[in-house]
Amino acid sequence: MPARILVAEDDRRQADLIRRYLERDGHETTVVHDGRAALDRARRCSPDLLVLDLMLPTIGGLDVCRTLRSEQDVPIIMVTARASEDDLLQGLRTGADDYLTKPYRPRELLARIQAVLRRTARAAPAEPQQYRVGGLVVDTVRHQVEVDGVPVRTTPAEFTLLVCLAAAPGRAFTRELLLERVGAFDREVTGRTIDMHVLNLRRKIEPTPTRPRYLLTVYGIGYKLAEPPDGEAGDAP
């Protein structure tokens, strides 16, 4: 699916290689080389996806990601030479949807981009619904989450994960199944990836994140969304 992609990469040779691969695949590609330019361009052109280098001049990639997450829902794939699990989790905690370590093959980045774009498209089902559990509302028509009437901003990966759980309240999902549903790639810390998305969601939707009311742990299995109280519909037209 062709998309408008913004690439923020300070290595000009690498950036040009990425641009040529993306354009060959049919994507409209814009390249910038520092964090300030990435923010300016993202705000002006609202890309369908951002490929974001962690180590950017003027404004670092984590700060770019954090700022954009407070302003818009653009999917973000973070790329970096830092390969530790702590670095990966920091990127996901900031709001990245996927994380790729250097050196990588352009075809691998292209596959990640295609997966994230498919995931974003699946976040709005063909038959939109509104799922409600107590004060939590997951609205696939408006692509919005609310808690007690207050909108909550989520990343595309977090929204897709929440829609998956909300469509079957009370059902326990394994981490592996959730990874499959959100389109994540296999990596050594896949389970931790889902855990980090759940942690981020709890910070956003739970009155007390350490004592979750909505997004529950099923020990030995994975996670589930709490069932609606008796007499309350789980979805509405």
C-alpha cells in the first residue's frame, strides 16, 4: 500500500539508500537529516509513517518521538545503532511502534514498514464498533479511546492491541497471539514488547496503574480486558 513516509536519518548515504528503496516500492518519501527538521516536516505534511533515527542532531530521536506522540498518531519506526534491550524498551516506552537496530538491510526496514501500515489499517475494522467497559470506551469509528469521557491519546500499536482485547472482553490472550494481532516481528524480547505496550496503556487508562481495573494480567497466560458489568452492553452501534 503506497504511503507518505518521512525518513529522519543523519547519515546521508543511508538516508538516500532508504529513500530509493521506498520510492521503488511506490511510497512518496521525504528525507530530513536532523530532529528539528523532522518535527517541522511531520507537523506540516502529516506523514503516514515516520522512520526515525535515534541519534539525530539538534533534537534527539527520543525527544522527537515524545513530542510527536503528544500531537499526532503517526506510526513511528525507530532505527538506531544501540542494540540493548534497555534501549529497545526505552524507545517503545517513548511511543515508537517498532524498533530496528543498525546495521540492517533495507528490505528488512521495508518489511517492517509494510507490517506497521497493515497494522494501522486493521485498527479500523470494516464494521466499526464502540466497545465499552465501565468508564472505558474504545471507539473504532473515531479511532479514539476515552476514560470517563476524557479522550486518551494512544499509539497505533496500543490502539490495535486495545481493540483486540476489547472485541472479546474476558477472554485471555497470550502474548504470542497479541504479537500476531498487532503485526509485531519475532525478536528476542517479543514478550517484553507486549508487556511494555500494556504498561503504557495502563498509565493512560487506569486510575491506579498498579491496581488495574480494565487491562488485567492473566498469570501464566497473558492479558485480558475486564468484562462489562452485568447489564452493560459490551458494544454499541
